[in-house]
Amino acid sequence: MRTLHIDGIAFWAPTLPGWDIARAAMRDEAAPLEPPARRPSPLLLPAAERRRAPDTVALALEVASAAVSASGHDPKTLPSVFVSAHGDLAINDHLCSMLASTPTQISPTKFHNSVHNAGAGYWTMGVGCHEASTALTAFEHSFANGLLAAATQCAADERPVLLVGYDVQVVGALASVTRSESLLAVALVLSPKVGGSSVAGFDWALQPAEPGAPAAPLVSPAAQALAGNALADALPFFEALARGYMDWQCLPLSSRQSLALRLRS
């Protein structure tokens, strides 16, 4: 069992655009935003780039910037792990449609935004970070695997690590084979040591998965309303952070292994 600390937290969804709003709603202290926001507008990008950026990039940069700002760390010094179950489904649908109809008219900008590490690339270039960056997916267990990757790197290298997760809604033909609703993005800055900006700590360990074990239930209506997003496996952890309590909850990593977590006060 290892212990890590959280120096920065960020959250964004159309009904919960920011960690302070999300934390209050997940504690049942406030109602979700109505009408919902359309998408974030990350200040890291110039205005023209901000308008052209796809939803995935806007989400990734918004929560990465917020978490790092809250942590007080220099973004140039942070290795990062970027997680998305599906990447940019809207762009992938567009490119597939173009390949089937007019392949010579495919936009190079659309293509470079379709790659799975686009969010990580925009972030590292935007803040001038030359540290290692990882982009990964594990379908419905993507956040759990991203948290494991970031926690392992943080503990092994004994330095803070940025974790960013995001997913968007399914559009077009892909909706017949997978599911994801609305927009959701989360971020954490993990640290091996308690610091002046540390807001929470957690113990973690790997253990065999229990076949057929149900997912951790979501308590608040605000979190339940986001459960259709492909990154929904992040919601139990963030709801626990909002409520300040979690006693050995398991996040599945695969059919054979799970990540056991317990919040520290």
C-alpha cells in the first residue's frame, strides 16, 4: 500500500463547469448549472485557436490549467498522463465519412486533432513543458488505468504528476457501437509528499478484481446525471473527494485486476 497526495483538483461538465460548483452539487448543497454551459474556453489558447479547437482539446486544457493553477506547481516541471476512452469521436466520424466520400478533401487540421494525444500535445506546447507525457485509453476503465499510471510514476520518480481525463459525446455511425453522452473532464495533480497546497491524500494498492462486482454507486443526482459519459469511472472518485470520505473503494482496471483506494483525512 502506498500513500499519495492531491495538490490540485479540476472538474468540468456542462452542468458543473468547475470544481467548486461540482463539489457543492455533489454534496447536494447546490443545483447543477441551468442552462448548461456549451463547452469550456481555455485561456491557454489564443482567441482564434480557442474557437477552432475541438471539444476534446478545450476540455483537456481547461482542467489541466485549473488543476495546475490550484496546485501551485510550475506546469513546465510536471510529467503528465492524459486519458480518454475514445478520443475525439466527432472528428473521427467526420474523417471516416470523408474517406468514404471525398478522401482528397480531408483537412490536415482535422487529421492532427484526431490523434489520441492531441490534448497532451496542445498542453505541453502551450505551457512549454518538455517532461514526459503519456496518452492512454482502456475503454470503460480509462480513468482507473490513468490514475494507476500517474500514481505509479509519481511514487517511482518521487515527483508530482499531472493526470487529465476527458471524453465527449458520440455522434454519427459510431453511436451504434459505443456510448458516450455530453462532455466531461477531470484533472488531478498528484504529489508523493504533503505540501502547502495539498487538499487530500489517498492510499492505493493493486488487488485481484472480483468477478461481477458492481461499480461504486453514485450518491448525488449531479454525479448520476453524468454517468452516460465514457469517463464515468472517474465520477465515484471525484464524488468521494467532494464529500471527503471513501473507505477502500475499488476501481476496475480490467477483468482481472482493480485499483483499491481509500481517502485520507
